[in-house]
Amino acid sequence: MKFYNLKTKEMYEEKDNVMLSFLYHNLIGRVILKILTTKTVANIARLYENSFLSKGKINSFIKKNNIDMTEYEETSYKSFNDFFMRRIKKDKRKLEKGLISPCDAKLSVYRIDDNLKMEIKNSIYTVEELIKGDASKFKGGYAFIYRLAVDDYHHYIYPFTGEVVDSKTIRGVLHTVQPIALKKYKVFSENTRVVTNVKTKEYGEVAIIEVGAMIIGKIVNEDVTKFKRGDEKGHFEFGGSTIIYLFKNNVKVNKKIIENSLNDIETIVKMGNSLE
């Protein structure tokens, strides 16, 4: 996996996770994978991650993932999931000008063609299968795919001002959202996800899709009808996760992000970073 840091303009590479390689590339691993992506396993994992028994792995997780805890509010965590949902200090994320990132993530941007299709990590997706509804308004537009790793901040905001038109949950499995899975399964249209259609002041109609992921990947959104730029939209519980924004052809995108996406390179962004 290759990454480009939008702020420092540095490029670096990461090796595939050994355990995920076993699960997705090995026959025995794929048998285990079918069990791990079930709701039963997710429910058991959720009970453990929300219990005091899981507190013991917090420090090792911080060390392994090089998490800078000075960025986060100081508090006593009741469980690992409580830690995972930690809140960042308000002065650590600034809202820049123009279209901004709603979260800390690895970003890819894809053009939606006239047939409402797009190629993501060697898989062809249609917008209809992502949102399970009419997608004609997004013809020729853009799909912004924000992939959150386990070390990212897992709260996300609205990057514009507007109102919620409707929202629905689409039930599915819980594959990992790591690139290793994206190349083998149509993860974004198979995983459990929440689709929110909004009408915005700046960009008209936009669809927002939060995708749950292995192993828990619970999606918790705020119950609001109107929102302004910078308001919190929600957060994920433990598990890597993804947020997809579907825009009409009316957004400005940094050319480097587009170039990176075409070359299978993800761009590292932080909540509030300008994407123009």
C-alpha cells in the first residue's frame, strides 16, 4: 500500500497485514473469514470490547500504532472501545477553506461515469448498488472514499452546511476495509452501511455513506435534521471503517489527489484539511 501525505508532500509504503493476507489469500483463512464476518462474532466482540476486561490492551495498542495521545482529551477509559471513541482536543483540527475532509483518513477520489459506474481497487461498483436507490443525479460526478485505519480519529463531521433529507441502514457483512479485501470483494456494497441523503448550501444534493467494517464497525450518527459546517455527524466504534461521499459534478478537487487515486495511492488527510 502506498500513501501520500497531503500536508508534508511525502510518499511512503506499508506492507500488507500478515493476518489479513492469511484470511483473504489462504483457503483455510477464507473459511475462518466467513465466521469472522458474521453478526454473531461481531456481537461477541462488541461485548468484550465494551467490558473492563479489554482495558489491558489500550497501552500496547497506543505503542504499536504510534498514536500521539497529546492530541486527545485526558480522561480515564472504562474499556478499549471507550478509548477507541476518544475525543480530540478542539484546537487540534482546524477547518480550512473550501471543501474539507470530514475525518482523519486515507482518501481516494474516483470519477462516476455516465453509466454510474466507477472502478475501485479493481472492482467495478455502480452508485445504485452503493445507495440502493436512484443515483441518476450523480452521473459524471465524484466519489470521495475516506478509509479510516484503526489508529485514526473515529469521529467525523459535516464538511458543509445543510439539512438531512432521509437516512437508511443497509444490512450486510463486516469485511475489513483494507485494500487487500477491496481487491477481492465488493466490500462497499456488501458491508453494513448507513446512507444519508442531504441537501447542502454549497454543493446541492450529496449522498453520505458510512461503511461498517471488521470486526465491530458499529456506526453511531447524531439524530439531527439541520447541520452546519463543522458539526459532528457521528462516530464509529472499534474496527477500521470507511465513509463515502457522492457529489454531482460541482466540486473542486486537488489534482494531486486525483492523480494519486488513478495510481492506486491513497492520500492522507486530517479532519478539516482543504481538498481543493
